[in-house]
Amino acid sequence: MKITFMGAGSTIFARNVLGDCMCVESLRDAEMALYDIDGQRLQESEAMLQAINTNINAGRAKIKCYLGVENRKEALRGAQFVVNAIQVGGYEPCTVTDFEIPKKYGLRQTIADTLGIGGIFRALRTIPVLEEFARDMEEVCPDAWFLNYTNPMAMLTGFMQRYTGIKTVGLCHSVQCCCDNIMGSVGMTYDDKVQWKIAGINHMAWLLEISRDGVDLYPEIKKRDLAQDLPGWDAVRHEIMRTFGYYVTESSEHNAEYMPYWIKSKYPELIERYHIPLDEYPRRCVNQIEEWKKTKASLTENPHLEHTRTHEYGSYIMEAMVENKPYKIGGNVINTGLITNLPAKACVEVPCLVDASGIAPVVIGDLPEQCAALNRTNINPQLMTIEAAVTKKKEAVYQAAMLDPHTAAELSLDDIRSMCDDLFEAHKDWLPVYR
């Protein structure tokens, strides 16, 4: 058994996924290949994982580091599972650029990692790297499963599924905590008896059904919701539910930039009314960097470090496949007739059953039409961005940005072209040549 972690310098996430694997009997003896292009972060992750391996796993896992592109193929060779958590260009310079250049045009963002102009350019600089991963995998581990955690999820996973031969599924946290969030916000208790069905696209999947002991909980949720003020931390999602009838999986700060209704220069009062945290992701990055300075030693220099299994999907998927132990996830897969009123090329997020035969998505049928309509506004720039990454045509990038709901609501066609050109210039060291 070999598990390769791409972007292993993401130390906290590597701890969660690979530490989880050390908690599973069938995965405890795995070879764990840590790959990154940052030597220091790679060493930090190795030190942390070696301590966990010693303390909870009797040293059974075999942990080995692979630094740099020249060692990437060996990191992948013979792997059964490849976990992807890379970020191309990092916080500096690329994330900062994704925020600052649009800001000059009056286009404000919150997270900018999934959609919008920030999500588009993040995809454009990440897809070429994933294509390199795929070509190596096709040579040295063609039967491996590629578990993608990197955003923009739908664009990256959709590219891998449509343009490579690698078995790929996209994984996100937002489905797992959706019901707990909405029930907690209206004073209801979530427990293991709550049943739910969620489907749509990543970060805009819909809580279609929620029940306990066969009783539909949506009427009580909505009754309680309307009886209270919009919760400050989640105002956008509650307004979406009040307006369109269904609660959406991803956070309010994300969804504020997926639709044209919230961040509007003409109505600045909406920012305060809906508690929209502009420039939220750069703030988080700065805070995480500072927090890492404070906590790094406790993780990387602690010989007594332990770990308990988290709710991350990764180890559960591996366990299900290795042991033929069925497990249900919310997975991102190509829409092969799964959601019948969304495009066939779209990458959709639906319930999936995992076992030794692989990943079997569930057929949902039609979404409520208003939900499908909102999804399609996001799918349009997603598909155009993939088209741009494959064809290397600037015009396709312009069109992707023009089809983005928030960008189109704020900027003219000329400004969108000019902004994209500025981003091309700023990101030129991270992008292939676009013609």
C-alpha cells in the first residue's frame, strides 16, 4: 500500500489525512510518500508525521520525503492513492495579486478561490500542474485514485475527469457540516438520526431534504428562521434559503461572491447588512501564517504528538476501497446523467457510495429549477475556464470572466478584458503562454 500526498507542506492537512490513515488497521503499514517543492515545509511535515507514527502506530508506516519536480515521478510510483492539496503560487504573490488587481477596477472579493476572477486565474495556474501530475501518474501509477482537495474544486476536478485518464474524485468539507450549521443557527439539535440529501455543485450544493425519524424538518427550520433576524455570521445563506427555498452548503462569505446580489458598489450598505467580509481570504492567510509561527514547534518538535481520527473523507475512502467496506461521501464527479437539469460536462457534487469497486455516484434527477438555474450561472464560467486552460486562448479567459455572475454585475466588457490582461501580466511566471 502506498499513499502519496502532493503538497505535503500543508502540514495541518497532511496531519489530518495521513494521521487518520494511521488510525485505520488496513492502512497502518502503508508507505506514505510526502511530496512538495518547499523543502522546509516538507521537513516540518515529516517530523510531525514521524512523531504521530511512533506514538499511535508503533512506527508501522513508512514515511519518505520527495522534494522538487525532479523527484515527483518517484513520489508517485506505485501509489494506490494520491491526495492532492497543492496551492500554486501561494499566498504571496499569487493570492495577493488575485485580490489587488481586481480591486483597482472596483471589483471586490471575499475568498476568490472557487469562482470569480480569482478562482478563474487560480484554475489557470493550477491546471497545468495537475496535467503534469496526471501524465506522471499515467506512467507510474495508472490505476491510482486521485483525491483532489484543491480549489477551485469543480474546475480542477472537472479537468482531470474530462482530459486525463486518472480516476479522480473531488472532496470538500462543506457537505459534512451543512445540516449541523443550519439546525444550530435556528436553535435545533443535530444528531445521528437526522437524514439528509444534498446535491448540486461544489460550494453551491443544495440541502434538498432533511428529516428525522421520517419527519420533514424543513418546515420547522424555515418557521424558526423567519422568526429571527438574519444571523450575522451566515446572513447570505439564510437570505438565499428565504428567497430560493433551499439552504446551500458552503459558507456565506463564499456564496456572497458566487451571485450578483450581495457585493455591489452601487449598494455599499449591503456589505454591512449581510456582514460580508471583503478581502477575507488574505486576512485568513496572514492570520494562519502568524498562528503557524506560534504553533509550529508544538507540532513539528513534539516527540509525544498524538492524533485521533478526524471526519476528513480521505481515510474513509481508502478504507472503503481496501476493505470493501461501503461508505457514503459527497463527491465531485462528472455529470453523467446524475443531475438531469445541469449540463453533461459539469462537475457536480452528489452522494456517492464507495467500496472496493470504486466510487458509484447516486442519480438525483432534476434539482428544483431555481437551484439548477443558480448552479448553471456558476457552471458557465467553470466550463469556459477549463476550455481556456485546454486551448490556451485569451478570448476564452475573457469569456469566462464575462460569464461570472459577480464580475459581470460590476464591470463592463472593456474593463473585464483590461483586468484579465493585467492579471496575465502579473501571473506570467505562473502561467503557460496564452495567445
